[in-house]
Amino acid sequence: MPEICNCIQCGKEFKVKPYKKDIAKFCSKECHGKYKKGKRKGEWVTKICPSCGKEFETLKSKEKKYCSQQCNKDRNENYINYNCDCCGKEMRIKKSNYQKLLDGKQKTITCSYECAWKMKNNGSNTTCNNCGKIIYRTQYRMNKQEHQFCSNECQMEYQHRECYEIRKCEICEKEFECSKLSTQRFCSNKCNSEWQKTIVCELNPQFKSIKMPCTYCGKEIYVKPFKLEIQEHFFCDDKCRKDWYANVYSQTDEWREKKRIDAVKILESGVISKTNSKPQQLVDSILDENNITYEREKGIKYYCIDNFLENNLMIEVQGDYWHCNPIKFHDKINKTQYERIPKDKRKHTYVKNKYGIEILYLWESDIYNNLEKCEKLILEYIKRNGKLENYHSFNYYLDEIKELKLCEDIIIPYQDMEYDKYKHLLKVS
């Protein structure tokens, strides 16, 4: 049940909860405030404000001299009285602000924001440059912008009109809109294509090509001037170019010599794996074990040498099948072997005429069956600086004490035997 208490300030009865019966003294916060105001703490004294002369009460302990903050500001000697430049109301301002006004750093001094806005509102009426509507603009905006607009839409419309223009298509005479900076002359790609059809080849003012006959068929074609400095032959299409290479250029000595040189470079680069055969590896191992300096697949313009030694000494590793070993193939040979014989003979003649040296030929069967004989033959070839009685490994044998001896019946496959003498051995497949 609520308990009833009496307010010590106004005497009014009020209800409180039982546990607050002994501590509740006021019926409201207003009575509590009035009671506290009437019972002020400390010693209060009455003073006279030296600025405005009004009496005011204050605590003695605070030693307050002025009745308000405004009077406290007015006591400062840095303030002076000044009339607002807009409404003329008297006010106090700092002497520093007044000095800025005198120096020209500040144009006006006003008493409020409203007066300041009125002072800045020194514009005038003008017309929109797009639609002609009368609008108000401040002097600041008038000085900042050359053209004045009533809205963003008018500004965009005016700028579009200044940047774009109407032109007439030179083909269909249809009007179209484009930028003033553009070089567009036609309303569409279709009209542009129609115009380009009328200025092809010689009709085009920028056409500089020259008429030249096709190197193969003689048909006249257009060739650009810069190609005349870097090319000698011109073709009307890819078929003529291929036919000319196949039927004309590939039959010339120039082309054949070029291809022979290119083939030597390919072999010299080592990209063909066939040049590193098993017999070749065995011969290389002999040279390595005897510390003999050599160069693999050495190119000598038209040909490649398997092992090129010092002092222009050369070793060729001959496969029995591909180079037609006369010991194994003395009855019949096939077409591939028949065509290989003159190539080996030309290579031998070229080396002998250019370098004045004989090539040492190590045949596949001797390398596999009698590697020791091949090793002694190589050392003898180097020791005598390339001077031997014979240069084919199958013309040598090792005697009982492992000394190198020349066979009594010597076979000379390339030097004394004419190429035509092999024709009767040709095997027709």
C-alpha cells in the first residue's frame, strides 16, 4: 500500500512507496528546486557591475566583478563601437577587424548573418543564353561564367548546339548531325562504301602503286613503290608464286647453291639427330680418349665434315648402306645408293681441290668389328699430317702383333672409278 507524505516546500500531500516513506520530502522536482534556491549555500554579496552599473548578487568566494559575459567583453579596451554597414545597428567590434576594414582587407562589417547575406546579394537580372528566360545572377557568377543558363538542361542544349552541326551526305544528300571537329562526309557506312567504290586504283588521289607484270604469267598487277627496292619478282597470286618457285627458280644454279649452303648450316647446328649415330659416337669417344681436338659437323660452304681436326684434317664416318660400302654392295645397289655415289664423289673432289688434303673414311663395319684398327688409323693419319697410302678403313688390317698394315688388294670406290660404271649394278625396284 502507498504511504502518504507531506511536501516540506508546499505542504501538499503525495503518495510514495513504503520503502521511501522516511526519505521522501518533496512532491515534485519544482518544489525540490525552489527549496534548494531558498537555501543557497555559501555567503552571497551584492555588487555593482563596473561596466553597466547594474546591481547583481554573487558568491563572495567567486569574486565576480561583472554581471554578465557581455559586460566582461565590453571592459576590454580592444573593442570599439561600430554601426552595421547593412542595417546601421550599433555594435561592438574588435579594433583588429576595424583595421582590416581600413586597410582594404575586409570590405564590410555586419551585425548578423542576415545582414551579411544582404550585402553579398549585389547581383542583377540577366537572360538565359539558350531560352532567353530572365534569371537573377550575382556579380561573382557573372564574372566567373561567360554564359548564363537557367537550368542544366539549357546548358547541355546550348553546348550541344555549339559543338554539333547539320551536314548533307555527299552520296544520298540526306541530312545528318555530327561534331564540328569531325571530318565525316557521309550519313552511314553504306554511303561511305558507295563513295569508296568510285575512288579505287588510279581514281584515288592518294594512289601511288605502279603497274608491273607478273613474273610468271605476265598479268599486270599493282605494286607499291617501296617493294620495288626490296623485291625483284612480283606475282599476281599465290599460285603463280608457287609455280614460279617450282618450275623456274628451283631449276637455277643460284637456288641450288643457296639450298646447299642452307643444308650445311642445318647440319652444323645439330638439329638433325641422324648426324649423331652410334658409329659416330664411337669415333668421337676415340678422339676424346686420345685428347684430340675436333669440331663436329664443321661446315665448309657446300658440305659438312663429320670430324674436323687441326691442320684441316678431316674424318668421315661412312654408313655401309647409305654410302654403298663396295665390300658389301658389289652385286646390286638400289636407286638411293646409286644417287648417293656422285654426291660423295663431288664432296671428295671439293675438299681435295680447296684444302689440298685427303679425307680419312671410317666405315661402319670396321667401327663395329675392329674399333682398335680405326683408332690406330686415326693416330697414324694425324701423325703423318694427312699423308697415307690409302684413306679407307676397309683397305687396312691388324697383323699378329697388332700393327697397322695395308691390304694387298686395294679397293678405291671414288677416286679412279667412273660414276657410269655403277649403272650395271643398279637394282630396279
